[in-house]
Amino acid sequence: MAARTRISTSVLLTCAAIGVATGVLQAGAGAISGFVSAGAPILYGLVLGVHVLPGVVAQELLRRPWVALITHLVAALVASAVVPLWIGRYIGTALLIGALQELIAAVSRYQRWEPWRFFLSAVIVGAVIAVAIWFAADVTRFPLWGQIVYVALFIVGPVAWTAVGLAIGSALRRAGVARRSRS
């Protein structure tokens, strides 16, 4: 069976609603990230992990191709409206994480929606971001234990936010939102 290439208006509106809600959370995370980076930089991965939320909620709820990327882009635009200076960061992060989430779902031809697949995606996203941040944040300034914890929290953050996203998406599915979002 060929994958659907058309996306209905109801699916797009659902992605938009999820994107707005999660974009507000991302803007909030952006607002506190400077304070976290300055005061407790080791915890930055937990804050940054919120960026997996749009795609996780959208994929768990709708279980269709492209919904993670679309929802991430809407969330990025909402967060950028709050903090226009960071539009490049928000859009870049949305494209990176949304594309990784779509790629992992595409590997199973959008047929596998078990929680392990979402958590695998979270670990991969966390690892990719940890590598990028490693160089950007000069993590070598921390003692060895700090470097290990710093990188580990870049994995734990997306995993924890994935659990939150799965719970939200599952609750929306039980409430019947997915039935209202027709193909």
C-alpha cells in the first residue's frame, strides 16, 4: 500500500493546534535557557529536551507521515513570534528534530507506533544534539563527571519529554481527537 501523500485540512489543523501549544512551551524553555546555562549549565539538556514534544504528540496522535515535521515548524514559528531574535535556532531545531523523527518513523514505513520507537527516536535526537552542543558549549571545561552528566542529560531530557508527549498524545487519542482528524 502506497503511503498517503495528501494531508487533509483536519490533520493540518490538528498539527497547528499541537504546534501552537508546544511552541508556547518552547518559548518558555527558551526564556529560561539563558538562566539555566549561566546558573546550572549541566541541566541544559533537560530544558532543551522540550523540543521533541511537537513531533511526539503529533505522531502518537495522528500516526501519519509528515505530521512531526509540520508540527515542529508551526511550534518554531510560534516560539519565534515570542522571541524573534532566535528564529534561526527555532527553525533549525524544528527541521533537525522533525526530520529525525520523520526518518525514524519512515524506516518502519509509518507502521510502528509502539513506545519503544518513540524512545529510540528520543535517544537518537539527544545524541545528535549532545554532539552538536559538545562543541558549541565547550563541555571540556567541566570535570570528567560533569561532562558525563551533561551529555547524559541531553539523552534523558528528550526521553523524559517523549514520555510526556506520549501521555498527551495518548490522552488526545482516547478523547477522540484522532477520529476527528481524518486522512
